[in-house]
Amino acid sequence: MPLWVKATGKWGSILVIIALVITLLKQLIAFIGFVTGAIKLLIILVFVAVIVGVGFLALRAWNGRKRFEN
């Protein structure tokens, strides 16, 4: 086997491993971005639900007070 084929095989496999590690890190960063985006959306939805719940309770209390006044 010629020497350049041996050298290419060794360096090629090292470069492939480096490329795979870089690709894995890019995918990991993208996944973390997706998860943080989902958490942000969940926090916003919970906040909106709390605001709507407080509004509903205030409206219910206001309607209940109107009934007792009449």
C-alpha cells in the first residue's frame, strides 16, 4: 500500500471525527435554542392564563357584589 494512501487514511479519519464533533455541537446548540424557545413560550402562556384567571375572578366578584346590592 503506498505511503500517501496510509497518510490520507489516517488524516482523513481524524478530519471526519472532527467534522462529526462539530456537527454534533451545532445540533446540540440548535436543540438548546429550541428548548429555551419552548420554555419561553410556556412561561408566556402561563402568564396569560394567570392574568385571565385573575380577571375572571375579579369579574365574578364584581357580579356577585352587584347581586347582593339589589
